[in-house]
Amino acid sequence: MTDVLRPGAPREEILSLDGVSLWLSGREILHDVAFSLHAGELTGLIGSNGAGKTTIFRVILGMETPSSGKVLFGGHPRPRRNRSIGYVPQNIGIDPDMPLRARDLVALGLDGDRFGIPLPSRRRRHLVDEMLDAVDARDFADTRVGKLSGGELQRTLIAHALIARPRLLLLDEPLANLDIRSEQEVVGLLATIAKQQQIAVLISAHEMNPLLPVMDRVVYVAAGRAASGSTAEVIRADVLSALYGQHVDVLHVHGRILVVAGKDEAHHPEGESGHTVVPRGLG
Amino acid sequence: MTAVLNGIFEPGLFTSEPVRVAVVVGGAVALVSAVVGVFTVIRGQSFAGHSLGDLGTTGGSAAFLVGANPLWGFITFAIIGAGAMELFGSRRPRGRDMATGIVLGAGLGIAALFLYLGTTQDNTTGATITILFGSMFVLRASMIPVFAVLSVLALAIVALLYRPLLLSAVSQDVASARGVPVRTVGLLYLLAMAVAVSLSCVTIGAILSTAVLIGPAAAALRLTKRPGLAIAWAAVIGLGVTWIGILLAYDSYYWPPTGRGWPVSFFVVALVLVVYLLSDFASHRQARRAGAQAMAARKGLGGAAGGQPEGIRARGAR
């Protein structure tokens, strides 16, 4: 890739959510969520289970329509069908009998929405091989998708999403169920992809520490509300306390960040017992 | 040598008109079912496939009652059933199974009524047997064009939707994010399945149609990991079991105890089971051999395993 980013140069905005709220069956799932994603940047969408991360993905993908607010793609409303978003869902189980090799699944990323039977083509095969190399998936290219390990399937699905040359790549909890080594590999891979291909990458996670070294921006979600900015701007006691509506502490331990419920009883409005509102494992 | 051949191909086999029609129509129908069935299995819709066959019973018995060709009864009710399943069903697999079960129950209830009315009116049980267990040797040559058109229709739908079907079998969400109209694809596929099942209701019977829909496909999926090859294998197996079934049924006229011949459907279904068990055995053996090879390769590599962390760990675990 030739484009070298000048530090401080404004990066192209790929996606923005502006005041997005979503009501589903009488409950407010998202409240006034706003953030933007930029080319070449890796953004972490951090929050505990049930905070609204997957719903935000569904809004971006057009599977849910916001009750209010705007979702703009490159400054425009998103088209109904959008090939420029790649999506890797949260650990999908694939039947071991599924007659698809990893390379077949990657090829379906190229033209899986087209009708008819594909003819074998050299160009297609070349593109698939290139993408398998990019995610370091050559070793298991001919393995059945149902027999891949979590990390292998993750990389295959990333290749599947990337082969269509998206501007935005969404990954729902890609690090869940990975061992530490695969976790580091996937994180490193995604950071490289964001920089080299100049696409915006949004990764949801309930645990932020594995993403800290590579995250350009963070969107922190709690109870359907979100705060966004750089890690230093967002992961602070005052910002997160306001988000949770109760006092939380942010502790830095050996380069890791821990968000823990505080003891200050005065800050929480509903009178709930202060230590139970923030679930464990926030990061 | 000639004696042996004569023993296998009993005299008159190749000159018999019913046998020739059975070979052509039965073969085509089995091929269509097997090809369509590959997607039934990978989409996890075996229950829906079976239910469409059972709904065929309702249609067949209704057609018998009004004196129409059973094929039209089978196909009308299978398509109505497919539509109802889609209407009541949801994206959740359990919701889909529930919808299928409800439609299936209603259909079989009506079938019970129609068969009762039909048999008490005509005082014959022949129709019930024909509808439930098929009648390959009583197919008429005049029906061949109709079977051909319907077969081509089912195959054309599957060929058209080949890639979207594969992708949505992997994940509905991934397919939908990729721009596949998942719902429409699912509905069109149900239509193809309804047509395939209706055709095999005529040849092999409403109750047994599941065997030719699911069996060859399930066996094929054990034999190959490539989608195109899986479809080819399923087609070959479907065609093979049907033709051998016809041969055995013809030969069985000379077998004890009755000298009346055994039903084709029995032979076909029995062969499907045998082929499935064989392919399952073959795939287990292959997996064991691959495992042993991987183990040997890893021993040979020694410390080099560090260079390929993920794959080795995962495959070693299996």
C-alpha cells in the first residue's frame, strides 16, 4: 500500500451514528448513541453482555431501523444493499458435515449473493489465494469449515468479509472463545488490515485489554448509552461513572485497565446496592 | 456367464414397458430429490422435507377422492404446506420446527379423513398403499413430459440459488449482510423441495419420500468436502439405489414366498440405508487415517510446530 498517513491528517469518515435511539417492544435498547468511524482506524466497541453492542451492529447493518437519529455512510444514508460493509458474526456454529472448505467460504465472500453456478476461473482462484495468504490461512485452506478451530474459522470469516473490498469491517466479539495466542494473532491481523487497506474496523468485545495496544478509538457502551473518543478520553472514572449512572473506578495495573464498581453510595440514583450494577469482567 | 447374467437380469426386464418407464421416471425423480436434498440437509430442514411428504399424503388422498391424478394432489398440498410453514415460521430454528409440526399435524388429520372416505366408498385399500408407499411400475409413459418439466423446474431453482443457499446455510446473518435476500431464497428453496418431494411421492410413496431426499445427500456429505462434488455424489447415489431397486424388485417376482414380487420402494429405502452406513464407515476410516498421518507429521517436525500455532493445536485435539 502506498498511502502513508501523515500524523494528524484528518482521516476520511466512513460511518457516523448521530443521536441514534432504538425502541424494541416498549424498551429503549439504545439511547442517543453517537460516534464515527474513520478509514485506517481500529475502533473497539466495549461493553458487557447485553449492553447493546450487537444491537449497534444490527443498526449499522440495516437489520434494525433506529427509532430516531441518523446512520450515515460516507455522509449519506446507507443504501439498502451495501457491499461496502463486511460482517463477521459472533461465534457461529457450523455443522461438521457442511460441504465447504475454508477456501470455498472465502470465495462466497466474492460472489455469494450472485445467482447461478460459478464457473471455475483463474482470477477467482487467485483472489481467494491472495486473501487466504493475507489472513495466514493457507494451512487450513482445504479443511472443512465445520472442522476449523475458533481462531481458524475467525480468520476464514475475516477473509470472507475482506475479499469483497469493504470500506468498513464489523466483527462481533471476535476474541470470545479464543485462547490467548490466537487472540493476539487475530488482534494483530485486524490492526494490520485497518492500516494497510485503509478501512475502518469496528470490533466489539466485553474485555478491552486485548485491544488496548491497537485500538485507535473506543466506543464504550453501558445500558444502551455510549461514550466515544480515545482511550484516554473515555476510560476515565468520571466519564464511565456518568455512563453507568453510578460511581465506578478505573484502575491501571501493569498496562491493563480494570473498571470496577466503586463504593460511593451517593452516586447511584435508583438506590441499588452499589457493587452489583456493574457486572464483572468489564475489562 | 450368461446364466449368471440371466439370473441378475431376469428375462423380459429390458422389454417390459412398465420397467422402462420406471427406469426413466424413477431415475429422474431420484436424481432431483438427491440434488435438492443436499441443501435440505445442510440447511437443517430434514423435518420440513419429511413433513412435505406427509402433506403429500393429504393431497394424494384428496386427489384419489375426487378421481384426479395423485401427482396434482401431491404437488398442490406440498406447495400449500410449504407456504404455510414459511408464513408461520420464523428465523429461529425452534420456531420453524414448531410451525412445521403444526402444519404437518393438520395435514395428516385431513389425510386420515380423506383416506377413510375414499376406502369406505370404494371398498379398496389399494389406493392407500399406492399413496403411502408409491407405485413405480404403474407409472404411465404419457406422464413423462409432466415429470420432466417439474424435474427441470426444481433443478433450475437449485442451480439459480446455488451460492445464496450455500452462504445462508453457513450463517443467515452473514448471508444477509452480504446482500442475500435470505427470506426470498428460503421460500424459493421450499418451493423446489415441495416439487421434488411431490415427484417422489408418486414414485416411491409419500411416507418414504424422505428416504430419497435425505439419504443420498447425507451419504454424499460424508464422502466429500466440496459442494459441487457432494451434489454429484448425491445424484449418483440416488440414481444408483433407484435403478438397483427396480432391478431387485423385478427379480423378486421369482423369489419366495409368494411369487408376486416385493415392492420397489422397500428395496430403494433398504439400499439407501446400506449406502449411508457404508459412507459413514468410509468417512470414519478416512478421518482416522488423516489423524494418524497428522500425528506422524508432527512427530517428524518436532519443534517446528511453533511456526504454525493455531492449526496444529486444533487438529491435534481431534
